[in-house]
Amino acid sequence: MGAPATANLITADPFQPIPTADPIPADPYSRSRSSRSLQPIPFQPRAMVAIPELSPEASRLLVSATLSLAAVLLLLTFLPTAPRGGRPPAKKMAQAPPGHRHSESLGLGKAIAVLTSGGDAQGMNAAVRAVVRVGIYTGAKVYFVHEGYQGLVDGGDNIKEATWESVSMMLQLGGTVIGSARCQDFRTREGRLKAARNLVKRGITNLCVIGGDGSLTGADTFRAEWSSLLAELVKVGGITAEEAKKSSYLNIVGMVGSIDNDFCGTDMTIGTDSALHRIIEIVDAITTTAQSHQRTFVLEVMGRHCGYLALITALACGADWVFIPESPPEDDWEDHLCRRLTETRVGGSRLNIIIVAEGAIDKHGKAITSDDIKTLVVKRLGYDTRVTILGHVQRGGTPSAFDRILGSRMGVEAVMALLEGTPDTPACVVSLSGNQAVRLPLMECVQVTKDVTTAMNEGRFEDALKLRGRSFQNNWNVYKLLAHIRPPSTKSGYTLAVLNVGAPAAGMNAAVRSTVRIGLIHGHRMLAVHDGFEGLAYGKVEEFTWERVGSWTGLGGSKLGTKRTLPKKYFEEISTNISNFGIHGLIIIGGFEAFTGSLELMEGRAKYEELCIPLCVIPATVSNNVPGSDFSIGADTALNTITTTCDRIKQSAAGTKRRVFIIETMGGFCGYLATMAGLAGGADAAYIYEEHFNIHDLQVNVEHLTEKMKTTVKRGLVLRNERCNENYTTDFIYNLYSEEGKGIFDCRKNVLGHMQQGGTPTPFDRNFGTKMGAKAVAWITGKIKECSRHGRIFANTADSACLLGMRKRSLVFQPITELKEQTDFEHRIPKEQWWLKLRPILKILAKYNIELDTSEKAHLEHITRKRISLESNI
């Protein structure tokens, strides 16, 4: 994105939060029609109360009233519920298509083994948990393989059958609970013979491997040799011919667990987002001490062959310089670095941050170390400089919400891929591409990953960048724009204004910073409007410079100030100020109010010519309810806040035993936060507006928790979206659970409130805001030029007012007038929402017996064709 981009379609960044699964029908919490459904728990009678003798007349009246009440209850029970307020009727259980196998019987007679190998990564436990629970749900036996391939070779107690309860409380733990180890034995044929025998003796013919490219390559080798290994074992008497026949082929599915995000073919690997969380926490902490003492800090992060962590960290914290192995600096980089640091200090900054990937090199292949950089800065500039090497702290800690959901989704897809596999199915990797789950041939991905390293070793750095993918290149180009290019001396003559509208959301400030700085790089005059549309009406407009937004990336809330006020009643004043300040384009960062306010501005064009200027809406709201975009700035931070709170609450519930927590989340009528937090937090239920529920569903949930209390997992977690139902309020559900759970469990409730809007933005929200701001300025610059006639701007077409949203694999500019038909304005939500397809996964992982439709599944794609197709769409 080195030059202004005018195209309406640009590649989505790989650093994305929670993408969509393959279409799976959502259905309300209900009893399954399967034989394994929960049976109603008979209610225990209360203590008998003596009833005084009544007169004949009183007895007749009592009987009449009782019959009338019974009739009303029967009507309420059997009559369909009428939709309220535009709510869609309750969805029924999806009927399986002809010839479709029920997912609950897909794994009968089969066995799955799951192991983690290589370096550990946060989120591996979420993947293991999903494999175990979905495997058991399908009727298969599932086995843990402890200590990776070493456990597979050694056998014995290292291979144990897993139960539903054995993966409880794993979701929030970092590392890998089942252990990981480097195994030299498995590299030998003798070791693989032992591993094969251990699997055959247990009837295991499906292997799920979670690890890096080395671990997955070993799995593919194991699969390729399987037939010859069995033949040799039969020959030496290690197994019988009958056992060999039953285990004639081995299915392999891989999930990539690596904090480096160095595996080609997937946008994000398990553990990368959590590692970025650890890094950014440390960078934020170091920033405060660096400002106090006017210091320069050199931070070394992991990434021996991949600079992804370093690059995203630099974007997320606004670092002055970053060194990555894929793109070494020019030969005179020392002069450029010192000049850049000096300019930053002259501009008023009290600190410098330099990020170094551990594998950083120069163009001649010579390593660039943190100590080399420190020596250079001290010697040439005399700045007080410190080095911090983060090391293995990046691997540790609690997994982020994204990694938990990613691991869970990939685990579900891995089980389905294994059980649907045939002897002719190649070993595949379950992967994430944009907003979709895909299956990729394992060895194709491994080969392209190796090609990157080969290109770097041979000095073909341009090729290395291309092999990393378009998204990596876009990140690199945006970083170079923000860090290495200064505003030109010649101006464009255009003026852009940026404002925040609606409720505050973490990441708004990062978007404003990016918008201002990219605008200045284009030569524009940049104005910031305080307090939204109301501030534009009252003239609260300030010209911003490069330095004015210097440290905004990591700040939560909205530094500009934001209000929910819509512009319609201020058309006269807004038009006057647009004219007075000479504004040629508006970039509006906000939630549903930003969308509806922009529609009002479009309507006002008919009367006020000053409103005929290009405008772009960037979605930013914790509710994630803006139509035209799968994700909004701020939603990831809110989701992590809720997930962290759920972890602490579950810890409390685990200690007290037999306790159920009811937690209310934000979101208005949108159930995104409740659903995704339910997946990330391991909730037993999540009530949302989009999926109608009634008193029978509440009863099933109570019965479900009653059954759960009989197991070793004596706790419950229930999430409720704040406006999921006007009658079934948080207090109502709390009182219902408290009453029906008497003697079995007790209840507590927690309304999280505005803490969900606060806090420092997550790495995703910082990066997302930065990228969205840069794309919006590039688009609006092109649109202004397109609409310029004889020195004046006149934009009155539908495509001159667009919303920039993430749609599956791409960022797309969509005319806001076209999004009206996709919007439920009464409830302030899009009519279709991708994340609803994930709700069956939430219920299955909570042990509800529902049908998981596997008729639509992720198909095997080829990474080479995928890349060519993607490039042709740019």
C-alpha cells in the first residue's frame, strides 16, 4: 500500500480475531431427539403442609379456579409463541439431508489419538479439549498421547483414554496439559514401529497432531510408511494379521501450534495472538519507565525465521524501527536509524522503541543483534539505552480469547476431517483463511514454509516477502508508511476531518492516529473533531500535526471524545462548519450511530450542498453490530475483558463447589459478545436475542446443570446478553436458577457493565484500527480526486459514502445506502450474522446433544491455487 489505493477490494490482514466456521445451523437450547438426550429430573416434593377443611361452596370455587388455571397453562404450553418486536420465530432442529449421517454416530467404532509436539503454544489446550469432547460427541473413543511423539513411541500409561471431565478447566491454561517433548526416537524407523504397534493395539487409526512444521512432517512420514510398518510388525509377531487388517490405514490431521505464525497456508497459528498479548503488555510497561527517564529501549522478540511477532508488535505500539529477517535494512541502515530516532526526540517524544526479531539479519546475512543496536545508539547519539530480551515469557500465560476460539474451532474441524477421511484422503492441515475454516494438503504447506527459509538463505528477500503472503506484505507496507515516511513539503490542497461517534471502544485512538498520519503523508490538512457530530455542529475542530497523535496507539477509550448524537437536527450548523473549515472528506469512526448518522448525512445532501463530500465509516464498537463488517474495532478488547472475568469467576466457583454464575454482557440486541465469550470461557449456556428461547429451554438448562453437579465438575457458567429478552431478565434467570437449584447448587450473578468498554486495546484492535485508518484515507483520497471538478468537490453518488468492513477474506468498501436492506434498524443489528453458525459448537462443547450438520464442510484447497486466486482478486 505504498501509494494511495483506490481499489474497492483489498486483502484482509491475517491478524484477525474470530473467523467464521463452515455453515452450521444454529438452534436453541433444547432437548435432543437422540437416545442420549437428557431426561427430565423428577422434582422432589416439598414438605407436606396441612390444608384446613373447606366448605362445599368454597371447594367448588377452588376446583373451578384450578381447572381454569390448568386450561391457561395448557394453552401457553402448546400454542406457538408469537414473534415479538420483529424477533424471528424459534428455529427448529435442522433436518439431516437425505443420505446424511448423523454427526452423533459419525465416530462409532472409531478411535482418535491427540498429541502436542514441538514448542508449546497458548491455545493448544483449547484444541485438545475440543478434539476430546467433539470426538466423544460423535461416538468415537479419544486417547491422550502424553509427551508428544515420545509418548507415542513409549506407549504404556502415556496413551490414556480421555473422558469428558478430564479436559475440564483446560481452556484457560497456557502451554499444553498433556505435555510435549522433542523425540529423536520417532525419527528412526525402529521408533515408528513401536509407535505403530501402540496405536494398533488400541485400535487407533486417527491421529490429530498439534505442533509446528517439523511435527507435522513427521506425522506425514508416519502415515506414508503405515502399510509397510504394519507388514513388518505382522512379520515379527508384533501384531496379528487380524489387527493389521482392522487398522489398514491411518488418517492424519494437523493443527498448527506455533507462536511465531511461521506456517504458510494459515492466517494465524494457535498461540500467536496470545504471544502478542504478552509482548504488548511488556511494551506498555516499558513505555512508562522509558518516558520517565527519556530512554531508548531495544526489545528482542521471538522469530528466528519469521518476523511476524516483531512486525505486528511494531505496528501495535508505534515503534520507531523494526528489524525482521524477511526484509533486511539497506546497507546504510545505521545512518537512517539514528536520523529517525533524532527526529522523534526533536518532535517532542521522550522515548524510543526499537523491536528486533531474534533472527534479524542484514542484506549480507550477518546477524543484527540487540547489543549491536544498543552499542550503535549509545556511541552515535549518546542516548541512555537498555536492552530487554523477552524470551520464553512470550510462550507463557493464559491464552487470549482469540486463541481459545481458534483452538476450539480447529479442534471441531479436525475431528470432522479425521472421521470423514478415507485411505485416499491426503494428510491435511486444518487452517484459517480470512473468516473461513479450510483444509489444506499438509505437505504443500510445509513445502511453501521451507521455501521462505530457502529464499532468505539465498538472499531473495523479495521472494520471501511474497511467499509470506499478501497480508504480511500489507502489514509491512503500512508500517513503513507510518515509521519511515515523513509528510511531503508540497501539499495536496485537500482537508480531511476525522471524528468518533457513539460509545467509546478500545482501538479508536489507534485508528485516529493512523488516519491523521497517513493523511499527512498524502499531503492533506488533517482536522480532528471533538465530541462527534455535536462537536462538528458547534465548531469543536482542531488541526492535528504528526506529533499530536504520537502516543495514541495504546490508549483506550476515545481521546477525541465521542457522543451518540445524530446529525439530522444540526444540518444547518454542520453544513456551515464544513464550509468554514474547508472540509473535503469525512472519516467517521464509530458504532451503529456512525452508520445511521452517515445515512442521515446522505439524506441531507438533497438540501445542503456542503454535505456532498466523500465520507467513510470505520466500524468501532464493542457490540460488533455494525452491518457490512464481520468485526468492529473494540470488540476483541471487550471479549478478552469478559473472558478474563469468566476465568476468575470459574476459579471462584471451582473453589466453593456447586455454584452457578449468571453473567450479563453488553451488546444491545447483538449476542456476539455473549456467544464468543461463551466459547472462550467454556460457558454452559449463552442467552441471546437472535436465538429465541422460552421457559422450556430454561428448564432444560437447569436440568443440564443438575446433571453436571453429579460429575466431578461442580460449577456452572451462564452468559446472558443484556437485551436478549425483555421478560427473562438477568434477575429473573438468577431467581429461577436459584429456586430450581435449591439443595443442588446455589447461584450468583454479575453484571459486567461498562468495564467492557474500558482498558487498553488488545494487539488485534490496535492493528485493526491502524490498518483500517490507513485504508480509509487511501480510499477517500482517490474518491476526492474522482469527485473534483474545476476546483470544487461534489460527491452525490451512492459510492461516495462507504463503510469499510471486513468480509470473510477481504476488506471491502460498501456504499452505506446498499447496507440499509441488510439492517434491522429497530434492534440495531445486521439481519445476517456469521457468528451464529458457531453456536452449535458452544452447545456441543457444553455437552448438549444437538445435531451438528456436516453436510457443508471445509473442502480441501490447494495452497498454490489459493495464492494465485487471491493475487488475481487484488
